[in-house]
Amino acid sequence: MTINKILVTGSSGTIGTHLCNNLLRKGYDVVGVDWKPNEWSKEVDRLTINIDLRNKDDVLSKLPKDVDLVIHFAANPRVYNSVVDPSIARDNFETLFNTLEYARQNNVKRFMFSSSREAYGNSDKIIHNEDEAYVKNAESPYTATKIAGEAIVHSYQQCYNMDFVIFRFSNVYGMYDGSDRLIPLFIKQCKEGEDMTVFGDEKLLDFTYIDDTVNGVMLSIEKFNEVKNEVFNISCGKGSTILEVAEMTKKLMNSNNNIILKENRTGEVVKFIADITKAKEKLGYNPQTSIEDGLKKSIEWYSLS
């Protein structure tokens, strides 16, 4: 069976916007779903249904019933915010469950879910492959939504023959992001001369440029029948400390603002690099953008937006 019509939740977000634009260029029939209009793309906004995925009645009654694939990106993505307010995590459970039920009740047999490198938690390892996520490493309520989300997606495959692909993303950046996530925040602070706060001077993470992220998803769509029911790390495969990213951003923007070092915050993963061997071998995934090149492109995009 071919994939023609794709429903993307979270279509007004960073990855959702870029993915929908790519799908449209490839000739797919795209339906976006988000609770807010798309401020970045008029074409994606025109194709977006604005509903709250926490409302099961709206999900079941207002979305089209004839899609070939559901890609669920909608979530409250801020890890530390879920520590401060766990109801944010509850929203993630509800939106995933309602979207799975929409797919099940409309006999949609293909489903993609955006999980996170947070699923690996903090352990004695830095480089992680897909077999190393454990419930005991749930560092935050947000992390719990991703681990539990993967479990319920697996259960729908077992019970209802709904095939899936799960992505574990890591620190996606580049464009279409007006939030206070790390790299957009650093760019804003450098532009405005504000202090930059680094939580953990040894904190090491795997930053993934948006083009590489979306390329991984596109490859999975094209090869869905070959890679179904698999979990993939879609990331850069290299680590940078938060302090290095802050210093690099300052240098690229010729900024003189201060960098303030503070302790790691509760709930956040301290060291993570993705093992992307599986994605390379099964998808042909090959990230192209280094953190320095990605920061240059990001700074240019934000300067023009």
C-alpha cells in the first residue's frame, strides 16, 4: 500500500512546519493539526485544522477519516517546565492517546511518534543506542510521557496491527522556533545583549539541525514498509557542551554579553550522544550539518525572520 495522504499533528511547530513543507514539495496530500495557526508558512496554515487534541470528541469528529499515515509530533516539549508543572506532561499523554484512538477508529494502519533522547535518562553511559531506554531513568514527567508514549504505541501494534516508526529526537534547532528553547534563546540573548545562563558547565548534548531531522523522517516515510515497528535515534551523532554552544553563538554574533554558569536543573539529562548506526544502516540516514554550520544558518534565519 502506498502512502499518499499524511496527517501531521503539531504542524505549527518547529519540526512539523519544516516537515509539512517538505511533504508538500514531494507531492504528498498533507493535513496539519495544531491548536494554533501556523505563523511560519501560509501554505501549511491553509492546510491546518485548528483543534485541541486533548478534546477527544473534536479529534474523532473533525479530522479526516481517509489518511494513510499519522505523524504525531504534538507535545509540550519543555522538559524543565514539566518539573515545575506536571500537568504539562498529562497533556502529552492525552493528546497521544486521542490521536491513537483516532487512527484506530478510522482503520489507519501506519503511525509515527516523536519520542526523545530524554527516554535514556542519566546513566553511566554517554553514547546510547535504541535498546537502552529504561523506565527507571525517567528523570522528569516529560520523560515519562515519552517512555509511556512508546509503550502505548507498541501496544496498539500488538492489539490492533497498527504499524509504527518511533523517532528519538535530540535538541532539534534551526528555524520555525519562537520559543525559549536553548539555541533560539541564546541567539535572542546575544542579539539583545542579555546574560546567557548555562545550567551545567559539563552538560553535553547532541544537537540536531532541522534539515537533518526532517530528512530522517522523510526517509522513514519512503521506507515505511521496510522499517516498520522500529525505533530510531534521529540525531547528529556528536556531542557539544552547552557552554561550547553558548560561546560559539557569542563568537558568531560578535556579542560581548556574559555567560552565567549554574548547577544542572532537576529532571534534565546531563550527558547524551546518540548512536545513529541503526538509522544509517536501515534508513540511509546521514546528517550533514555540524553544530557550527547549523548555528550559522540559524543565526542567519533569525536575523531575517
